[in-house]
Amino acid sequence: MNRRVIASLLAVLSVMAIIPYNTVIVHSQGISLISYEWKSSSGDNTIYPGSQRVSLIVELQNNESYNISNVQGCFIFPSGISPFPGLGICRDATTLNGTIKPVYQVGEIFRIDTLINIDKDLPPGTYGIGLNITYTVLSSNRERESSLINFTLVVSDYPIVNIRVSDAWWGSDKVFPGTSGAVLYVRIENFGESNVESGEATFTLSPLRPQKIKSPIPSINSEESAVLQLTGIDIPANVNPGSYRIYMDFKVTASTSDGVTYSFSGRTFFYVGVSQPEAPDLVVVDSGWIGGIGYNESKELTLYVTMRNLDHSRIDSIVAILELPEGMTARDGKNYIVATYTTPVFFGDVFTLRFPGINTSLSNTGELKFELKLSIVASYNNAEYYVNSTYLIRANTSSEKLLHLTETRWVYGGTTARALPTSKGIILELRFVNTGPDTVTSITPSIALPSGFRIDSYGGSCLSGVAGASACTLQVQLDIDASVAPGNYESILHLYYIVRSGNSLLFGEDTFTVSLNIDNPAQYFPDIQLSNVRWGTATPQTAYPGGRQIPAHIEIVNLGRYTARNIYVSAFPINSSVRIIANEKLCAATLPSGGSCTFTPYLDLGDATQGKVILSVNVEYAVTEYGSFILQNQTFLVSLPIEKYAAQYLGDIVLTEASWASNYPVYPETENATLMIRLANHYPYNIASLTGRLTLPEGMRVSGPMNLDYVSGPIAPNQEVMLTYRVSVGDVPAGIYEASLELSYIIQSGGSSVLRNESIKIPIQINQVRRGIEVVTTGWYGVPPQPGTYGNLMYIVLRNNDFPVVKGAVADIRLPPGFTNAINNGTEVKLPLSSSLPQLPAGNVNPSGGIEQIIKNLVGAPLQPAITFSEGDFLYLILPINIQNVSLGEHILQINLTFFDQWNNIRTLPFQAKFVVPGSSLLVKVWADTPLDFSESRNTTLPLNIVNLGSASIYNVYLYIYSPVSTILPKSLPVYIDELKPYERKVLNLSVYYNPYVSQQAAIPITYGNMPFMAGVMYTDVLGNRHTYNISFTVSVQPFIELKVDDLKAVKEGSSIRISGTITNLGNAPAQRITARIKIGSFEGDSYFVGDLDPSSQTSFSVSTIYEKPVTSVTLVLEYRNPYNEIEIMEINTSLKEYPTTTTTPPPQTPWFYIYRLGTALAVILFLILIAIMLRKYLKQHPVPEEPIDVEGL
């Protein structure tokens, strides 16, 4: 239950608890019934089962002898009738206009009303209702009495739903037997009192289809109508035209005027009509044959009939039957043909029916008559119907001649030709023109030829037909004998053809005389000549005596217009000393006009001498123009010179070069050096199978089991060839030695060639190692070393002076006493050489960090591919060294360098390297002995000490000092020192300024005491390297307090003196527990606590005291404690300003003030009483249901 309602109830009960009340009720008949009525929620006097919010009004009269009050009536309802939710059965009496009245006079009429609900299941009828009225009689004893009034309530039955069909019509205006998919519209009207909310109607359509159709009924108010649409109705073709009764069964949900819904069922009927169809008005526009013509003897003719619809019905489909006359049949032998047309035809549309597959066999031409029967399915306004109609159709047949010969020509190879004796495959091409409009589908030729002519085949486009008004060619391929003489001949051609017009076929025959012309073949011979005769093949060459296979180049050219074929050439030498090896050849299969071919016979000049060779050249060829084949023959005499080769006087194998591979030097005790011998061929012929055997002097040997080298060749004249040998040299003196090379080779002069042997002397040079590899310089990386340091990085630079190739170089290093290497902590170590030195970052603060990384790379880095050094290259060694207690200065280490030279021989070179231990600076120390004290002045001097802790001087020293706080600012930075010797102490006086005015946003964690200052040191060591690093040192800063008072004001008003102002702490220590007081002579006022004040902070203060005597100046006394808890006092004298005293008198209080306060209190009391009365009245009208109250919730 709502907590607010319960709270209001309890408040009213609390008010009512103070009012005495009697609860004794006496039964009497002091109340009489005047009238009563009920009304539905819509205001009607009729109510039904299910009516809600029915208004029940009972008018009563006070017949008591006294006035009555607190009148209340409680209704007694039968089962099925109940009060409206929230109202209850008891109601307070009201006046006739509905207002609540506390007292009703004697004889006064009043009423009691309520709202009730009628159950849906309550049957219609008359029901009794009781009303018990309780009231208080305002007599002397104020008794509570009651009266019982009874009356009846009529619950009416639901009204009848009266639905009738007022109209029905077809959506297509008419329907016919055979109509499908018709739409029927039915208008229904509601003549009843109730509104139709929804429903369903079932229509019985028999004999129409379907027999039953259901349709939803929409909402229809009383005296209104609605239209139902029934779709998909079919009228069977066997239904007779006429009128048919349709029944409509309906079941609806209706509602009364006050919104009570109920169900109702009923039945009604109406009539619909089926109309008689009429044949549509179709007229024949045209008829005839597809293609325009038909013939007496025809196949697959197609007859067309063009018609026009002059009816307003739409034709949906047509089945047409064409009856054929005598002499005509369908393809399957029937005497009729069936065609269909399914495209809708509307008013004014023209359409064509086609009847294909008609075969004719008629004796005469002329007009033919056909009977056309149509079965039509049409529709009028979407109502379909079926009708039959018959029409008479006419068509004609005819015949004609079409082909004419227009051109005759010879064709060979696709172009116009001339017929010659011996021509084979030449084509006689005849051109025919079809002068008719129809197509000749096929032509069959037959030709009669004179003697000497033979037909091979027929071809051309005419064999596959020719279109109307088009031309075609007939090709007759012939062979002509060699016995046929040039001249003109005649032949007879017969053509048998078929003409097609559409699907109509015509069979015909024509005869033509064709002239055949044969040309003279002599005018088609080519002109064959020799154009180029020389020695050689692709390029000209010179022939020398002794040549065994010398090629002769003979070029044949066709200077005529026509092509020669099968050019066969043969040659025969006239000289008896010359023998020809190949004397005949097919020069070319085809030699066109301007073309040439080459014949190359080979001659043996082994017995020939200087002079000329005379050849007889015979050329045979064939003429094959236009398919002919006529042989021809021509003979030519040519001469070729034999020269003597000038270089044959020097004919020999000549040594052009003998050297070591890559021109590398060879030193004593070298293994597997490559000796290269270059030879030149000065013969005029190629050399093959060259073998060289090398014999070396004492102290040298050829590596491997054999001292032979072989070149297969061929080696062209004046061409060089290389022989190579692997030679090992022993411990022989440097110089030039002589070896012997035995040669054996074959001269390819042709035929079986010539074998020759000879010997050549070969010079061999042995070099001497002079300067080898030398030490260039030594030095140190990073920090200069000094005794007692470890991991110092030494570099050694070498230079290769003699060796073209140095690879895999390893240095075996032995250190002098007092030195060890940092790799294995021994005095001997082996290291590879590199091609460059590692780089350290410039200006490195701690160079040892880079050195450590270099040492790690030397010890732990994976092996890299061997570096190859050339002559003149620098070689670098990086050696980490530990220096013990040795003297500064120069020292010597021993190096044995092992490497592979250019011949992959291992060589070892010993040498010494000098190095210097210069000493270094280990550390530059900076410190301060004197504390900083700003109590006397904000500018002071800080003495700084700087010492070089090392064994060598440092130069160009720069010193930077950084303060840890923003209040202390060093001046005169940086500080420069030209040289700082080992353990030399220098004192620098540094000016320092104290700044109390720092930013309010900057934190100042430390303002005095021991502060860590930072010194930045940069210097140059003895090796010229720059070093930079930071060191910290401690400076003691003395605390001090400096208070400054600003905005000081001293004021006196009467006997009261007040001083105010702002205190600022300009020191570096906090002023603790600051108090302020006023002092006038020996008089001192009370102390006021100001608080603590941090450095660079400020605070405001105000202090006052009472002093009656006149005074012109006062003293402000500030007392505080320093960091050592010592009390310090500060006094400030100031003048005093005096102001007169002002007095304020409050206004007197008038009597109206008290009246206003009393009136406000009374208004609040009256408001609370009014609220209590309204709550009580509300609770009487809305009794609280009897249910437990959640006291804990309250």
C-alpha cells in the first residue's frame, strides 16, 4: 500500500482523536426513495452484460424530524454486479448538483451515486439492489441511524446485428461461360444498432468455382456500409448464361454504444449474372506466301494470314485450322495445318497467323482458296469467353527463269592467269548473275571439253547457291596436255539448279557455250645469268697452291620477269691439275624475278700452281607459270685466280709472351706458380691438336705427374693460343732462366692436313723479396695509458711493400717485460690483421667504454672472412695491453707476421715495433673547504680547489659549476686553466649570488646546510683527445633569516590602535613561530601569533591594542625563532594616524511589528488545520482497505 496514503490516514486519525464521537447506530425508515436511474458509459439508459463504468444515481429524501449529518450509503449488489475498481460499495451523500454537504435539512432531497461494472457472464434480466443509508440525527441525543432502500436494475440482451447485401457487381462488368479469375464486388450494409468491429463472411458460389470463398469483414459502424472483394472466381464453360443466387454466411464481432463486444452470426443472399458471349469482329487484311511467291512444285511453303481486331474485346489466344485444297498437303501428309497465336490482341491491333510446311504438286498456276477456322479465347473487361468463327483465304502460284552468264576467265593461285600447254590445276572461272528476287539454293554443273583437256573438279560459290539479285562463280579445274597448241577452243556447259523463295522450291536447267584460250609459253621464260664468281663461301677468300678443299662461290641470278624453279647447277674444271670434290647441287627450288642462289663446289689445289682455274658451269631449270612445267638448260664458262700467300715465308709457330699468371712475381721457394706461354699461328691455315711439352732448368719442376699441355684448336691464322703449366721453384737465386718447349701440331690445309714438330726456347724470371712488409706507426686509443692501468688499447699500422696479395695475415706478438695482453693476460698473443681501425665517438666522456667494446669484439666476435691486402695497402693491429710498474717512455715489442701470398704459399716475416707509454690523468678532483654565508651580503666568494690526479699534464681545462637550487647563482662561468700538471693544486675564487625572489611555482626543498654542487670538467690529454665528465662536491651553506615588512599601516580610533602589513622572508631559513605586538614607550600590548614563514614567502598580519593616552608614533615588535631555536627580535617604528569615533543607534520597534509576527503565526496554524480537514474528508471518500499496515515501513 502507498506509504503516503497511510501517512495521511494516520495524520487524520490523530486530528480526529481529539474530537469526541458516538458510534451507536439505530435502524429507522427516516429516509425515502424519490427516484433512481442508470446510464451506460456512452450515456444510454440500456446496459448489457459486460458494460463498464455504469453510472447509478439514487435520489433520497430526509423524512426525519431533525436535520441529519454524516450521511453515507452502502450498496448491496447481487453476484455479477460490482462497484468500479477503486470506489468501494460505500459512498457519501451529495446534493443534487454533486457537492458534499455536511448537514441535510428536514425534507431536503439528496442523492448517492456510484459507478458499477456488469460481468460479461451475467445473463440478461432484472436484478435487485439494496442501499443501506447511515446518518446522524442532529437531535439532543445525536443518535446514529440507518435506513434500507431496495430497487431493481435491468440488464438487456445484446442487440441483433442486421447485415444485408445492398449491391453486387463484377469487376469486369460482365462475365461469360469460360471466364477465369473474375473479381466480384459485394456491398454490405449494417442496419443494426451495434457497430461491427470485425468478422468473416463465407460465400456459397455454386455452380461457379470455387464453390465457397471466405472474405474478412472490416469494421462497419451502424447505418454504414463496406465493399468486399472476391477474387479468383471461375465460370465453367458448361455454365449457361443467366442469373444465380449467392449465399453469404457471416460471423462478426459487434460492439454496443458503450463499448461492450459480442459475437453474432447470420445469413443473407443476393444474385449475380453470367452473360452470353459474342464473336469478336475480326477482318482479313492480307494473305499470301512468306517470301512473296509460291510455285507449282514446292516444298515447305508458308502461308500467312494478316487480320485486324475491330472489336473492343481483347483476344487472348487463337487456335487456327487451315483446310488445304487438292494438290496441297502438310509435311506429315495431312490436308490441314494448325497454328496458334498467344499474344494478346487489343482493339485496332493487327496480327499475322503463319501456316508452315505446305508441299505443292500442281499442274497449273493461278488462285487457290483455303478455309480458315478460328477458335478464340477473348476477354471483355478482364472477363474471358470462348467463341468459334470461319473465314475464306486466297493465294496464287507461279514460275520463272533466273541465271545469266556474265564473265569467263582463267584463274591460277587465286589470281587471273593464262592457260598454257602442260598447265595442271588451272581453273576456268564462270560468273553467273541471279536476276530474280529469290535464292538459288544449289547448282549442279556438267561440262563437255575438247580433246587434250581433262576436268579435275568443280568448285566456286555457285555450288552452294546464289541469293536473289546477286552473283556467284563456278570454277572448273582443268589439266591441259603438252600436245595442245596455242589457240581458241569451245566447250558446252549444262547447269541444273533449285530456286528457293521462302520455303518454296523450283527445279530448272540451262545450257551455255564457253570459249577456251591457250597462250604461247615462250613469253613466260625467265632470264638466268651468273652474277658473282669468286673463292670462298660467305665471305671472299684467297686460294693458295696446296689448298686441299678450297670453296668456289658461284652466284646465279634471275633477271627476267617470271620465276624459275628447280635450279640445278653442275661444274667441271677445264685444268687437268685441279680436281673438283663436289661438282653438282640443287641451287634453289624457286628463283623469282631478281632473286639469286649460290652454288659452292670444293676444289683440290694440291697440284695446282699460281695462275687461273677455268670451270664449265651448266644451269638447268623449269618454267611453272600458271600450272605449266617446261624444262630449260644454259651453260657458262668462268675463271678463278690462284694467289701465293705472302706470309708463307714466315710460316711458323711464334712465341709472343712468356710470363707468370696475372703478372705476379715469383720468389724463390714458391710452390704451384702458374706459367703462361702465348703462341701465334703464322700459317695461312688453321692449326689443330697442338701439344706442348715443357722442360725446366735445374731447381725448378712442373707440378703434377705430366709436363704436357694440349689445345684442341682450331687456331686460325695469326690467332694466339695460351699454354699454362704449374711450376714449383726451389731455393734458387733470383734471375732469368731458360726452358725448352717441344711443340707438335697439325696444319689444317684441307683434306688429310699436315703434321709438324718444332722446339721453342722459353725465358723464366725469378724475383727477389726486397722490403716486404714494414711497420708504419704505433699509437693508443682513447685515454693515454700509464703504469698500473689495464685494458689500454694499442694500434699498430703496417704497410705491404712487395706482395701483390696478402691474405689470412696473423701477427704473433711478444710483449716486453712489464706488459701483458688483456686477452689471455700473457706476454704472447696471436691476432688477425684488419683493413681499418675501429672508430670511437668524438668527445667521448668515458673512452674506456668504447675500448671495452673493442676488446670484447677482439675476444668474442665470430670469425670473419679473411681480408685480402694488395700491394701498397695498410694493415692494422689492435692490441689490448695491461701496463704494470714500468717507466714512462719508449718500449719495443717483437712481431712475427704469417700470411698467404699470391700463390697461396705461407710466408713468415719478423720485425720490431716501438711504442711509447706517455702517462695520463686518471681524475680531476674539485672540492670546497669554506662554507657559503649570505648573512652579511647577498654576494660572496666560494674558494674552489682543483687537482689533476694522474701521471701526465692535461691542457685547455674548462670548469663549469652548477648550483642545486635556483636561489644560489654562481658567476663568471666557465673557468679556464691553460695547463694542470700532475697533482698540482689550484684554488679558484668563484663569485656566488643569493637570489631570494624565486618563482612561486618552483619548489625549494633545500635552502641551507650541505648542498651537492655539480662541476663539469672538460680538458685535452697528452694525445690530443678531448674528455668531458661531471663530478659532484659538497658545499656548506649557512642559514640566515631576513624579514622585510611592507605596506605597514598604523591607525588609532578612539582608544583602539591597530597595525597591519605584510611580512616577507628574504633569507634561506624559515622564521618559526612569529608573533607581533605593539610597543609604546614602556607599554607593550598583547602578542598576536602570525605563524611560520618559509624562505621567499610572505604573509599578512594585523595586531591591535587599547591605549587611552594620546600618541603620534608606535613600535611594531616582531619576535621569531631561527633554525637553532634561538629567539630573535625585530623592532620597527612607524607614525600613527588618528580617526574620530562614529556611533550607530538602532531604530525603535513599533507595535505593528509585534502584530505582524502574531499574524504570521496564526496563518501557519490555520493552514495546518485546513490540511487536516482535507485529509479527513479524503479518507472518508476513499476508505482504507482492510489489510495489515507495515508499521516497520512507517
